[in-house]
Amino acid sequence: MQILFVHQNFPGQYRYIARYFAAQQGWQAYAIGEKPNVTRQIASLPKKGIQLLGYELPAEDGPRAMGLASEFESQLIRAQAVAGVALRQQKKGLDPDIICSHPGWGDSIYLKEVFPRAKFLSYFEFYHQPDGPLVNFDPEFPTPIGGRMAFRSKNAMNLLSLEMADAGVCPTQWQWNTFPEVFRDKIQVIHDGIDTELVAPRPDIRITINHPDTGPLTLSRDDEIITYSVRNLEPNRGFHVFMRALPKLQKRRPGALTIIVGGNEISYGKAHPSGKNWKDVLLDEVGDELDLTRVLFVGKVPYETLLNLFSITSLHIYLTSPFVLSWSMLEAMACQAPVLASATAPVMEVIEDGVNGFLFDYHNGDELVEKAAVLLGQSGMRRQAGVQARQTIIDSYDLKTLCLPAHIRLIESLLGL
């Protein structure tokens, strides 16, 4: 049996399921991803078992579409590149029984023509509703009519993939609910899974981080540490709310060190009109009010470092607009970190205020400051919530007992195994 994974930034959501099938006797596992990303991931994947196939996008040789058509055109160009790789590999024996693909970049949309007998299992992450929860969610970033048009346009690949797929998966109930009701029966809610054996409390861990002003800092759970972690620092994940609250929080907790994890690119949303990254924009706005000797921007860090930070943090702060839920929040909970998060719909599917975490109004920076300051002074309350947080992940998102078996059952059912 052959299984093919298609993801622009492989492994992405397939990091566990791909490893599983690569290790199974009687299965051949393949993956197609954009060549620079695939090359970067080689070291972290099994040396044997997954045959990695990279594709390159063609150089622009003429005018490209503009405006709302540009994203769709880029998806089709990418799909052609992937189809070319697949056709070449087909001559070498690639004939997948099932293709698992993330349609967000359009990679796999032509693979049904290359492999007509293959079953398709697509990862449906989010459906952009032109009148949905993201529209005018943040008054600072209103959604004009052009933005609503863009939301509708973004669903083109989702809709093509929904028509083509034999089945789909979606990681959370709330994200599943964003899809039109007519398609929901085709999609199962199965989270990617949290490996709670690996992602677990490390109470005695000590980590050393270099501070640009004071040199190396060795930190442990004995220190008062506030963490904030996202892929990239941007408003969609509430970075502006967090940064504007930080000066007041520093005054309330003068001994706290804040560690901010995240890059300076754009994952979601738009760049600032000035062309500056959002970190510099917010530092220009509030930097003079901050004690920057107690704020560490560490950029993107290795996964092991992130888990160590989650294990020593006194309080992990997470914000998101009504959008896809980050792995990082669930991983922080699995590490028994006390989490203070925005009371937005994707978060509230997981966190019950005062039980396994704490919630505040996304739009109320003062409430963020007040709750964070109180919690930092209540170690027992934080510890109890952290214990319950880990239990939530074990009970509902555990990789080995829940999520991976559910994925395997779905794949086997599609293949009639």
C-alpha cells in the first residue's frame, strides 16, 4: 500500500501520521512539499521510510494576475508544479492508494487527474466566511467590503477540494463549524494530536538564554516568568493587545521577566502599512514605557527549547482572533503551564475559566493586566489550573490514545481495510 502526503511545508499537520505509516510494514510513504521546506525538514524526519519529493515554483515569465485573483493563480501554479513531480515519480512506481493533503496552497488539486484511483483525505482547517467571526472582530482593523470579497475568494480552493475529497478532517469543533453545513458530514473532527509523553512537565529543567544587555540568564521554575509564543508576531494573534498591556503588567510585577517567542514574518493577516514588522511597530509605540531589560525577544526557537519554556513559565499568555487554534496553547497546557488566554471561541472550546486555565476579554488590555497580576501572586491557583490543563489535553487531545488511532481508522475505512 502507498500513502502520499502533500503539504507545502511538509510535515505540517502530518508530522505524526506520516511517521506512523512510514514505520508500518506493508506501507510505502511519500511526501511532496516545496523544496526549500522539505530540505529544511529532512533532519527531523525518519532516515528511512518517507520518500521526500520537492517541487520548485517556476520563475515568473510574464504578467501575473493582480488583486483578488492573485492568490488563486499562485495556487494553480503550485498545483501544476506538484502535478509535474507526481507525473515524473509515477514513472518510477508512485501509485498511491490514498493521498492526504492540505488544500490551503492548492498543491494537490490536480492529483486526481494523475492518480484517479487514489482516495483523497483533505485537511480542512478553516472556512473564511464573508460575514463570519473575523469580520470587524477587531475595531482597530475593520473589514472593508474588499476584505469581505477576499474572504469569499479564499474559499475557492476549499470548495474545489471539498468536491474532490472522499473525506476530510478538521482539528477542532469550532473550526469545523465555520464550514457550510452542506459539507460538514464529509468532515470529521480529529485533532492532529499532542504527544503527551514528549510534551510533558519538566519541573527540574533549567534553561540558559542569552540576554543582549546582561549576558546569559539561567532560568528555572523558581523565577517569575511570563511567556508569549506564536509563529509570527502579528495582530491576528493579539500581539498588539499583549504589547500594549505589558508596560502596566511590568509595573504590577516588577520582578517578572517576559519571554516573547515568534518571528517577524506574516502568517495571517496583513503587514503594517509602514513596511515595518509588527515587533518594531509596537516597540515604537510602547517601547519607552517598557523596561526592556525585563523583556526578551527570542525569535523562533527549537521545539525542545519551547517545551522547556512552557515547563518553567509562571504564566503563559495566549491570544487569538476567532481563527484556527494554535498548537502552542495546547502544548503549553500539556506541559502543565498555567494559561491566561483570550475568551474567543476557539479558545473557549478548550479552556474553562478558573478550572483548567483563565480567560480575559480579548479587547480589554486592562483585564489582561489585572488577571495576570493576580495570578502571578497566586502560585497555588496557577499550579492547580496547570494540573487540570494537562489532564484536559490527555483526555481530549492525546496523540497515541485518541488522535492517531482516529486518523488511522479513517484512512483504513476509506481503503476498506
